[in-house]
Amino acid sequence: MNIFNAFEISASGLAAQRQRLDVISENLANANTTRTPEGGPYRRKHVVLETRPMDDFASLLETPQKVAVSEVVNDQQNFVEEYDPGHPDADANGMVKLPNVNPVQEMVSLTLASRAFDANVAVIRSAKTMAQKALDIGR
């Protein structure tokens, strides 16, 4: 494994965590959305990550792998129902279906994704420092 693999692996981690952060912020922004273009309340989304081999041939023989977003899927948990007969989206019984977004859960996910992002930035900084030190030795 060379120094450039570290950059590529961390860059893939940064891209994956950025997408996770985007999806989490979308979930939080729509935590009270009861009407979507598809009909019904907003459905929570989450990112599915997977490992992929590096792009070069040599990495097929080794173990280093990078991370990538496999897909963004809708959470199939039931919607939360609340009694609010004055709400414009209430049914005949006065029940309103609210999104299946739990703001506390989203904030925990946001913290985890943010820390994973920061860890990848730290790896890139360390690899950059090592590469600079190696160049300094060669002088």
C-alpha cells in the first residue's frame, strides 16, 4: 500500500460521509412535512454504504478497499399518528400521519457522520505530512 492509496481511501470516506450528512439534513428539514409530491408524509431516508476495491489492478491482489454509497433507501417504519382534527392533512377521524423521522436519532447519526468525516480529514493531513517528510529526506 502506498501513500496515494491512503489519499484515495480517505477521499472515498469523505464523499460517503458528505452524502450521509446531506441525507440526514434532509431528514431533519422534513421532520414535520405531512404532504409530499408523492403523496403522504415525508419518509425518512438513510444511506447504505459498501466497500469497493481500489481502482488499480494491484489492489485486486491486496486487501485495501474504499467505501462508496451503495444506495439511498426509504425507511419502511410506520408513520407516527397524532390526533389533530384541525390539521389540513387530518383524516376523517382527525388523525394526522407524521413523518417517521426521530430528531434525536438523526442528531446522533449527524454526530457520527461528522466525526467519521473529521477522521478522514485527519488521515489525509497525516498522509500529507508523511509525504512532505519523505520529500524532505530526499533533499
